[in-house]
Amino acid sequence: MPAQSQDRAPELLLGALVADAATLGLHWIYDQDHIQRIAPQAPEFRTPSAADYLSVMGCTGCFTQRVRLSLVS
């Protein structure tokens, strides 16, 4: 990996974690009308609520899983 890319690696990993956290509250909800009803003003960094899901509430997304793998490898 080029030195410039290695220098940016921590920021890229942090960005992935922040993006995953920002979308966690609505993770796995794909119905845009439903999202607009439950979070019309500020959907980011919303605490997940079981009432928003039809079955199983969301979990961490693929970004966090990939960051974890990157940190242990």
C-alpha cells in the first residue's frame, strides 16, 4: 500500500464507523415513505426502535464489520 494511502487509513476507518453509526437507527428499513414517517426531520444518529421494524431490529452494518476485520488483520 502506498505511504499516502497508509496515512489516510485511520481516517477512512473512522469515517466508515461514523457512517455506520449515523444510519444504524434506520438500518434495514428500505421503505422511503416509512422512513419519512418515523424520522421526518433528522434520520441520522437515530436510536433504533423495535417498533420501527416489521420483524428483527437492525444490527451493525457491513462497514463496522469490515472495519473490525481491518483492525484485527
